[in-house]
Amino acid sequence: MRFKILWPGKTRNKDLRAVEKSYLEKINRMGKCEVFETKEAKGISEKNVDRIKKIEAAGLEKFIKDDYIICLYDQGKEMSSKEFTRFLGRLATSSKKIVCFVVGGFMGLEDSFVERAHSVLSLSKMTFSHELCRLMLLEQIYRSLSVLNGRQYAK
Amino acid sequence: MRFKILWPGKTRNKDLRAVEKSYLEKINRMGKCEVFETKEAKGISEKNVDRIKKIEAAGLEKFIKDDYIICLYDQGKEMSSKEFTRFLGRLATSSKKIVCFVVGGFMGLEDSFVERAHSVLSLSKMTFSHELCRLMLLEQIYRSLSVLNGRQYAK
């Protein structure tokens, strides 16, 4: 399976970045997964939420091809890990060649961007920092691929 | 507010451990939170799940005092971050002096241990590695304390 993950800007926390890297390496032993750090809105006051989201949506847009797009979003659908694995398993046989996950930045994703996604996923009822969400997503992809490949996965 | 967190053994991933440490430092600027690495069942085949859980439950037990016990458990109650914050806010005024979170090890928590908890919490419908759960819990405690202390928290 081929995955693409888009998120605005580099992960600032270097320790989280190191964990991301190790998950990516493990995922890439079973499939192909590439992270694209898209344009991040910088130097704009947090009060201008809409402007930040608009700039970052335009940056994400550039990397969207004819992919199956899954946006991570608070109000998305929650799945158990088993459901998520089945979901990815079904996608593996679909016509779309690449599954593209999109994780919003510091202020989240623009609504209109989320509306055009094929699926909208929520990792938890709780809100986690966008940098931690990146890691949680990678862990779930790794977990699901391990199951789909018949490997045992550390709990 | 005073928190105690119990989990069996040290976090093996050094990068996750570094992130844990930085969250703990941030939490301790607003409250008091101590992590106790309890006895971990080692050298036992994973097939002996019940034995592993029993050994680790006994190790956790030693650190349980007259605390308000919250176990993290797959089948626990999911809360939004707002609900979790309100929940901690209420606990701050309760008769129990310390809120004690318990996170299971590699094989999870023993059912009988979970049954005696005052609350059972699930961080997500998805299953995450126990080491990642530790981090997710710390992030939520930090997020909630920031709100309860009237500070702005990075999204």
C-alpha cells in the first residue's frame, strides 16, 4: 500500500520528530509512506484563524493528486483499530493508488478543505496537540499494516 | 492539584521518555505530578497473559494509598478534553487529596484491578501502544491544568 501524509511545517519538538522517523522507517518496511511538510502560515497573529487556515489549505492543496483523501478532524468518524485496519484493507483494493492523510496545523484544517475529503477521521474524542496527532496517526498506520501483513504488533 | 501516575517499568523508547519528561516539567509548574515506575513482569512468555497482569497488578497495588484511582482501559469511558477538564476540576474539590492514574503495561491491566478503580477512562476508541498512551495521558493532564489555571494552551 502507498501512503502520503501531508501536514503544514516541520514538527518542532525534536524528540517527537525522532519517534515519527522511527515509525516511518518501520512503516516503510511493509509499505510506502512519505510525509510532506507543506507550507506553514508564519508570523500571523493567532486571532486571524481563518487566514492561517486558508494559507495552509492552499499549501496542502498543491500536494493533492488523484488520491484517496482522509482528513483528520475533531468531528470526524471515530474508529477502533480493528475498524481502521479493515478500512485500510478495503482501500488497498480500491481504484485509488495512494491513500493521502491530511493533518491540520496548529489552528486545524479549513472546513472547505475537510469537506472535499473522501473520509474524515477522528483519532479520539479528546483534543491532542497537532504534533502528537501526527505521531498517533503514524502509530495507527504502523499497527494496521502489521496486522494486514500478518505480523505481531507490540501492544 | 496533586497527581500520581503509576505504570509498570520504564518507558523503553528514549525519545518518548524525553517528551514525557518535558510534559512532566510543564505539569509541575502548575501542580504536582509524580510518576512511579512499578514492577514490570519480565522474562515471562507473552502466552502467560494472566500471570503477567497479576504480577504487575501486585506491583501497582503497593503504590495505591487512599487516592482517587483512575484506570486507563480500552473499555473505559471516553471524554472530550472539555469533559476531562471539568472532571479534574470537580476532583480538585473532592475529599481525596491525590488523583492517581494507572496505565497498564505491555499486556494491559488486570480486570480485578480495573474494577476497584473510582473511574475508568479510555483515551480513544483506537488502541495505542502503552508507551504512547503514557504520553497522551500526560498531554491531557497538561492541557486540562492549563485551562483550569486560565492559561492558553498550544493546540
